[in-house]
Amino acid sequence: MCAPRPDHRAAAGRPADQELRGADGGFAGLANFRTYFATPTLVAALVNSLVIAALSVALVVPLAFGYAYALTRTVMPFKGLFLAAALLPIFAPSLLSGIALTYILGNQGVLRGLLFGHSVYGPIGIVIAECLYAFPHALIILTTALALADGRLYEAAAAMGTGRLRTFASVTLPGARYGLVGAGFVVFTLVVTDFGIPKVIGGQYSVLATDAYRQVVGQQNFPMGAVVGLLMLVPAVLAFGVDRVIQRRQSALLSARSVPYEPKPRRLRDRLALLYAVAVAGVIVGTYGVAVWASFIRYWPYNLALTLDHYDFAATDADGWQPYWNSLAMAASVAAIGTVVVFCGGYLIEKLKVFAAGRILAQLLAMLPLAVPGLVLGLGYVFFFNAPWNPLNVLYGSLALLALNTLAHYYTVAHVTATTALKQIDPEFEAVSASLKVPFWRTFTRVSLPICLPTVLELAVYLFVNAMTTVSAVIFLYGPDTKLASIAIVHMDEAGTTAAAAAMASVIMATALAARLGLALIGWGVVAHLQRWRRREA
């Protein structure tokens, strides 16, 4: 049995300031907030979210730092393979880690004894699953932070006879401190705002994300759902603001005279780093591998015969494979249209030095979605696009609205990527073009776009993968004919058909990985072609 969908008619006509409205639609002032904080179970969900996020940060950041250190500061073999293994969770819906843990540590799990009688359905399972989900995001930040190092500092420390531990404490850690802080805030925000994992493995342990879903979908209490959404927004905005302040204080780690740091072989250190990388990568790949394997098992763990029955989604969901095709169509449209919008928008902001006030406003708007949790964004779309006074309400429940919501949700990271690439192009190109009366669009198509083609492909991959795996932002927005694959996973899990949910999640992960590999090959071909073209021009 699938979860009930939000009553469109109940949401229609309600103004955007839902948290200030009563159940009858009248102005309630701060009554809804007083009701929330006077309800112990609701306050407990807020505390639970903060505790889970804090525990996840305390576990993920040190683990990711050690892994990033092994990748950047040692000469252990197979670094590319270990990096790929660690990034695997990015290509799967967050729900898959929760589903995998039910097979490993659940009531019928193969390793349930490791919990010493405790249940995985609750805070233990949420923390473990969130660590798996957030690990690659922290790793990317910390790898970047540790990759930038001035070799002269380490040479000076060695010349003065400084011990390795003291060098680590006085040179390595201070150089990576902003990366550590940034990774901590990213993990905290991801965990507080995640919906999929608590929904799958949280049991009766409430957090803000599941509370918002329960208020809107289960109880049709839109004002209280808006209150929960607003409270979810507060820690995310605070984390975002503190991170911005810290980044402004960060000074450049490399100067024009810097010497890139190159680690030298040390047998004991490199072997220990290899063992650590094998252990961490083994846990990540093994966990997700169990979920994929279970999707081919007839009845876990009693009948381990292989079967494809769980991929017959029509047997467990009335929509069958249609949610997957909806996700594929939505992700392809987000990647195609979003890449053009993001890159062209980044070019207009970065390269066209006209209308300064407009460019500043556009930059602010481009950065705003990063601080807005997916569920909050989805609720905002419900209140805005489903209002009867809004002529755009015809879009409600359509794939077009799902694509628009997804693009808005992931716009900031794509925008920062595009503008970073454009900053690497000498502004003299635009200056010379202007002096020669060459139209800006010709400079764009002949210079900026060819040089940034690898980045453009990366944007397409990023948008496609996130559109395939997103669930929180779109959980309130789909229509009867536009249910997405990630939402179908939620419904299958609620119905108790966990193997089918694992099968759908595995299909999504395989699709995202195929897209990553395909566009990587295209990018390699584009780079090779550009190199040949430059050699001919030279």
C-alpha cells in the first residue's frame, strides 16, 4: 500500500506564509510555533536531528580526512580505484544505504550480532547510513584542501629536524583547517536535511525531515508542516552563513613562489594508508554491493536462489517501470536545459561587465538555493504553484515542474563550477573582442565554450545524477502520472517490498554510473580533439 499523497485541494489557496496560518486559514500569528514547542514529540524530533547531525560530523570528518590524506599525501597504489570506490554513494539515492543496512544489520541481517542486541531501526541505523551517504561529499572537500600544499614548508620542517607528528600538527592540520570546517558544515547540513535515510531505517525515531513529511502527507496539516520546514531551514542557513564567513577569512595556500608538495615513499606509512583505504572502501562497496545482490535474491536470507522477479516492478507497484522512465526523462531534461542555463548565466555574470547591480543580484540568487533544504524547497513549490491565483498552477504535478524544482535545488554548485572555470580564462579575450567590435556571442561560441567544454560536460553529469537520485525536494510535487523512481522506492519500502525497492535503487545507481562513464569518454574525446586543434593552430 502506497503512502497517501498530499491533498491538492487542501493545499490550494493557502498562502505562502503557512507557518503563520491556522487550520482554518486565518491569521494565527506565532500560535503554530507555540504549539510546536509545546508539543514534546515535535521538539524531540528537532533535538534528534541535531544529535544525529553532530554524531555524523564527528564520525565522517575524521574518517574522510584519513582517507583524503591517504590519497594525497602518500604514494600508495591504486589511488584512482580507491577514489572511485569512495565516491560510489554519490551515484545512488540516499535511501539505498538505509536499505542495505536492513539486509546487513536488520532483524534478519547477516551481521546483526555486531549490534549486541540493539536495533538498527533508529538512531544507530540513521547515523551509520548517513555516514555512508555524506562520506564522499566530505572527501571531495578534504582531498581538495590537502592537495594544495607548499612543499617548502615541509622541506623547512625537515631541515630543522622537526618530527613527523609535530610537522603534521603544525603544518598539515593548519593548512587543511578551512577544509575541515567546510566539510563539517556540509555534512551537518546534508544530515539535517536528508529525508530518505530516516524514512527507510529510522523506525519510530523522528527527525525534522520525517516530521515534515508526516505533517503534510499523513495529517494534511500544512501550517505545522511549514513550521517544521522553517525550523529545518534554520540550521542549514546558519551552517551556510558560518561557512561563508570562514571562507572569506581563508588565505591563499599557494603563492607564485610555492613549490607543489610531492610525497616521498615511506614503506610503513604507505602500507598503513593502503590498509585503511582498503577497509573504508571495502565497507562502502560491500554495503552497497549487498543491496544490489539482495535485489537478485528470491527471499532474503532463507532462499538465496537468484531471480529477476524483484525487477518486475508491476508486481509490487501499479506504475511498474513508468517511474524509472519518468526519472530518466526528467533527469535528461534537467541536464540538457540546466547545463545551458547554468553556463550561459555564469558567462553573463562573470564575463559581461555591464549592469553591475543586476549581476550582483543574479549572483546572490544563484547562491541562495545552497542554503535551502530540499523538503523546504518542495513545500515552497506546493504553496506557490498550487495556489488558485497563480496562473502557473497548471504546472503542478507535471514533469516540467519537477525538472524546474530539481534544477533550482542543485543550481548553486553547478553555477560555482561554471564561474570557476570561466575565471580561468584571461579577460583579455573579451577586451580584445570589444576593441575589435566582435559581438560577445561570437567570443562565447569560439573561445569560452570550446575551452570550457570539459566543464560543461561535468555540469551535465552533475545535474543528471542528482536529478536521478533526488527524493526530498520532489516528494510533494509529483502527480498521478509523474511519479519518479526515487519516490517509488519510498512507496515500495513502506509497502514492505524491500527487495523491489533495492532493485529500483540499483537501476538508478547503474544508470547514473553509466551516464558518468559515457560522458567521461565524451569528455576525453573532446579534450583530445581540442589538443589536436591547438597544435594545428600553433
